[in-house]
Amino acid sequence: MLHGYHLQQDLVQNASWMQCMLLSVTGKLYPQNVASLVEALFVVTGYPDPRLWCNRVAALAGSSQCTAAASIATSISSAEGMVYGGQAIYKAAVFLQRAYIQLYEDGENALKRLLDDALCQNNTIFGFGRPLTRMEERIPPIREMAFSLDLCEGNHCLVTSKIESYFQAQSKQIILNYGGYVAAWLLDLGFTPVQIYHIQTLLFYNGIFPCYIEAFENEQGTFLPIACEDILYEGRQERELPV
């Protein structure tokens, strides 16, 4: 039994793997259109690029001939990053919940004060901002698919639009990033921040395995073959970075 549903009699022919995963996390069997959208969130960000930090862990483990289970588990664990990974998505969800309350209970001026205070204290807002690029290519296909599944953006997605508009009005190049969009959509679908944190644990899984397999099948030790101590460094000595 899984939260009151019989695996063989209730689920195996009537629920997808993603529906069962959401059931495992939340105790609720969500409709297929919700599960399809969550699945799309996984697919659109499954970049099989070993330059990405979690994929690099898997590739390095594969190059060392580690087992698949150990390599993938370590890679997934490394994806729980505070800046770009799972912790960031969780913190974005918590912040968007707070922003929603501020906006709809106290008005736009309260939301603006919240944003100004967050930037003043932390110099960042989880769910917003991207390095190197000022566009987020993963959002448009998810938005298009959501509408095709008869799912409409809710209050938290609307809050992200208001936040972006506020930054644009101040000429600040701070855009909604994928983590913020995932958090907003999952909040609008009824998930809590903790449930969102649990759901996104496997978010990067599709991109991890190809990197592991490629490195495992190549000659052992050829991925990142140069160690730090192999580099002759003649620059400035180690020093404290300014805070």
C-alpha cells in the first residue's frame, strides 16, 4: 500500500510513475495533467553537459570506474546547492509565499519594501537573477505546455511577474530564473515548500546519467586528468577575499 492505494490493484494500470512519485511525497494522487507538467519541469532542465557541477561529479566518478548507484547518488546530492540547486528552489518557494502574503494582504508598497529589504540584506533574492545571460530559455516551453494541459498560472506566478516589473522599473537586470519559476508553479499547484524541496530532488537526473556513462566507457582517468597540484602557479599568493 502507498498512502492508501494498492500498488498492484490501484496504481500499476491507472497512474504514471510521476503521479506515484507525487503521491509518495504528498500523500495525494494528483491528476495526470499536473503530473505531466511536473515531469516537463524535469525534462526541460536535464542538460547532459559535464561542465555542470552535478554532472561533473557523475562524470568524474564514472571516469574512476565507480558504480552507477554510488555515482548517481553522489551527483544528486551535489545538486542540492544553495545557489543554483535544490536549496535555492526551496528558498525561492519560501520567499514567494512571503511575497504573496505581503502583496495580497498589505498591497504593492509592502511587496516593494520586502524586495528592497531582501536585496539590502542579502544582495540577492532566491528565484531571481542569472549569471552570464539575461534570458531564461526554459520558461517559455513550460508556460506553453501548461496552457495546453489546461493549467493556468496562479497567484504565485503573478507575484513573480510583479517582482520582475518592479526590477525593470528600477533598471535592475534581475530576471526570474528557472528555480523561481519552478517554485511559483509548484506553489500554485498546491505543493508546500517542503514538498517542493522533496519533489525536485531528482530534477537534474536526466542530464546526469549520460555524463556518467560517457565517462565510464572512456579510458579510465581521462576526465579532468589534471590535478590542481599539477599546475605551476606563479601568480599572487593566497589571500582573503573582501566581504
